[in-house]
Amino acid sequence: MLKNGNQLSGDVLKEKADSIVLDLGFTVVTVPVEDIQEQRLESQAAALKPEGGPDRIYTEVDPRALQERSVKALADELGGSVALVETPAALGSCFAIDERGYS
């Protein structure tokens, strides 16, 4: 929780005396310690919901079970789940995930 009321949530990459470096998933942010009101640390294991729980969308997959596929094959399979996101300042994309964790 920042002093201005905003919240950031991410993996702590580095803690320095004057700042904390967070990985937000799409960018890395350095936050000055003087701007932090409260810091809550939560272990990754505690943050995950139990397997099969209603809020859990990710499941672990054995990498050996994955097949290598071409970019075209992946685009054909997953392209319908991708959406264009456009703002006055930026352009990006996102994708949809259903309740079972599939796109």
C-alpha cells in the first residue's frame, strides 16, 4: 500500500535500503521506500488457491507432456482468444481464460 492510497502487487525482485523492485508481470517497477505506507509479504504457496478451487485458473503441467508446435499452429488454435487493447497512449493485447484455465 502506497502513501497516496494506491496498491501494487507483485513479486519482490530486490530490496534495497531506499527502494523495492517489484515484478508486476508486465513491467518491473522501483518503488521508493519513503512512498510505502504498508508492505504485506505473502509466500507464493499461501497465495495459491487449492487445486480445483473456484478461483484457481492455473494448473501445473509437466513440460515433457507439451508438444512443440509452430507459431502458425499456435496462432490458429489460440488466436480467437486474443483481443486488441488500444488507449490514447498505448497499444497492446490480452487473452481470455475460461473458468477451467483454458484460453
